Amino acid sequence: MANVRPIALLEVIRKIFTKFISTQLSNILQDHNILCKVNYCGLKGESTASPIRLINNLIEDAKENSKELWIVLQDISKAFDSIIATAFGLSPSFQAEDGIDQGDSLSPLLWRIYYDPLLTAITALPNKGYNMECVWPHNPRDPDTWKNFSHNIAASAYMDDTAWIDCTQNRIQHTLDIARSFYELVDIKINHKKCELIIINPSLPRPFLSVSLGTHEGDTIHPIQTEARYLGVWISPKNTRSLTKQRIICT
């Protein structure tokens, strides 16, 4: 019951109106490729499958090729999480801040537009992200037809669930510093307790394996030892099936 809280239902007329606006606006944004493509919400045909598959592919690539990989799973605080349910009268009042309505069909798209400048800035920076490479043999018998493909990934997001990705501690720390500046500018708060750090093949000694999400002492996070939850899926830096089997058995 500690996680139960009341919800406010939106008016039906309003939901119909915002659904119409959302459909028209998403068509324009999608047809003209206006938004950054590393956020997978708000537009037609997108789902959590893409970012989940991406994170899994990154971990597999780093382990198979012995490459260093740093992933920070970042959680953004929600204002209503701080409300304390009580049976002894009214809870203390609080000042409503800027935000978007949950349950509104337009809200995911509004958030994506609001969050897009940060993702665009990070992905446009040089020397950022983790680079995946592969050789694709169009004709296995003819090496001249083989082509090298590479793709750089610095971020992946679905709504407010963001994964910052890089290959060294210094580079991902620089990304987090840029993100923190953006959050301070637009008044977004990070839930440091729910942020997770995943490291594959670190080049630094264990005492130095950490990143800072802010300027306070409690803002430092260390790598997970077992698994972390991202978009409803449990992710392990070991990428083994044993934890998944154990979780299925327990449920």
C-alpha cells in the first residue's frame, strides 16, 4: 500500500481533443525527421522494444569484443512520489510545479519535444558514445562484397528513462555534467537513488569505478554487482541466463 496513490481522470472531451492534436503533430514531426531518433516514444510505430534491444546488444558487443562500456541508467523524479498518504486528515500542501498530465495521449510527445534539445546536443558532440562495428558479407564467397558498418551510440531513451552510454569514465562523466546543466536550466530533478551504473571490462581499478550525478557527496553512484531494471526488463552486466532463470522460478 505504500506505493498506492490516487489518480485524477482527465475529461473525455479533452482526451479526444489532445488525441487529435497528438496525431497531427506526430505526423509532421515524423515526416520531416525533426526530433532526435534516440528517444523511442511519442511517435507512431515506436515502443520500448528498441531501447531494450539496444542495451542488450551493447552489452553483448562489449563482452564478445572485450571492449570497455559504461552505461548510466538515469531516473527522473516525479513530483507525486513525495506525497505521503495518511489516514489522519489532509497531508501537508505542496506547490505544484511545471509538468505534463499523466494519462493524456499528448503527454509522451510533449515530453519528447521538451527533452529533445539535450539528446540532440549529446549525440552531436564529437568523441562521444560507444562505437559498434560489424562486417556484413553480402556474398560470403566474395570478400570484395563485404562491407564494414559502424554506429555510434551516446544515448538511448524512452520518455524519461534515459541511458547514457560511452566507453570511458571521463567521457561519460562529461555527458552527465552536460545533462545536469540542462536539468538545472529546465528545473528537472533526478532521483539519484534509482540511478544505476553498468560497467563492462573496466580499465580502472575497482576503487575508481564510479560517476557523479551532482555536486553533493551522495550523488556518486557505483557499478551494480547483480542486475538493474530498465523499462521493466532486468539487465545484468554479466549477461548470463542464470539470473533470468532464477527470477522466473521465483515468480
